[in-house]
Amino acid sequence: MRIILASASPRRAQILRDAGIEFEARLAEVEESQRPGEAAEAMVQRLAEDKASAGAIGVAGDALVIGADTAVICDGGVLGKPADASDARHMLEKLSGRTHRVVTGIALLRLPGRALCTEIETTRVSLAPLSEREIAEYVLSGEPLDKAGAYGIQGRAGRFVTRIEGCYFNVVGLPLARLYRMLGEAGWPAAAAQASSATRK
């Protein structure tokens, strides 16, 4: 059974590779914006479903298509990818010395038949107070510009993270343990065999 990652994110791809999960990556272009009055959790779930559906176009035979969308939430508002360096600086100033939530919606679309399973993972992340110099140097590195919330926990920003409650991989962009369980429940042989073995024990 093929596994298709409907994402161009190198970080999500690396998570799967490091976990030994063979997959094909397909670009899934969807409009990533929050609708008026839409909760963050509803947004990431909707976008994950949209990405899975887009990634399934033209796919024949047995396959599991993974769609995922991650958002950073602070003060009830969603921090997406910064528009520019100034936007990144403002986001980091907002997150400095505080705890925020990272939510990821996962959609798993089984082909043929298009059976859909969706779940949401939440992780709480605390950042140390950041000085103006630390923020300026980090923004200058360019790392924040393509990441939700303007930071990458797996990169230079890892030195600012003082506490994490929940799944680390969720903050990177793909909650691995939850996804592995979903794959098994959807019938992916490797994960299904592991789940069966754990049940017998």
C-alpha cells in the first residue's frame, strides 16, 4: 500500500524518512487562510482535509494520503508564516517569555473509496524571554520566514525553548506517534502489524 504525503514541507518529509516510513511526496496547493470566525482547530482540520484531497487527485490503486496543517496559537489568535522580517520580529516579540499552543490537523484519506479520518494534536511550548538582539539575529538568519509562528524548534530556535508539553514532532509539523497509529488503524501493514503485536502482549 502506497503512502503519499500531500505536502512540500521538507520538515514533514524528514520526519517520515527518519521514522523509516516509505512515502511519495506530492505538492498539494490549497489556500491556507483562516475564515472569519473560524477556530484554529477547525481551520487546521479543514486545511488538512483539503490537502489530502488535493494530493489524492490522479492517484490510482490502494493508497493512504496524508494531509497536515500546523498553526501556532497565542492569545487566541493564529500566528501563521510571517509575511516578512518585520512580521517575524513582531511574532517573536509576542511569543517571548510566554507559553503558546501548537496545533496540527492530520487527515488520512484511504484510496480507493476515499474513507477519511481526521485528528488534531496539541502541544504547549514555552519560550524564554528574548532580547531585542536575540530576536534580530534570529530573524536575520532567515530561519523564521517559512515557519508558522516564525520559529523552528528543530533549528536555531531550539535554544529558546524552555519547556514542551506534548509531542515534539507536532511542533515540527507532523505528530509522528499519532500518525503511526492512524496508519495502522487504516490498514497500513507495518503499523497494523505493530498494533496487533501490542494487543497480544
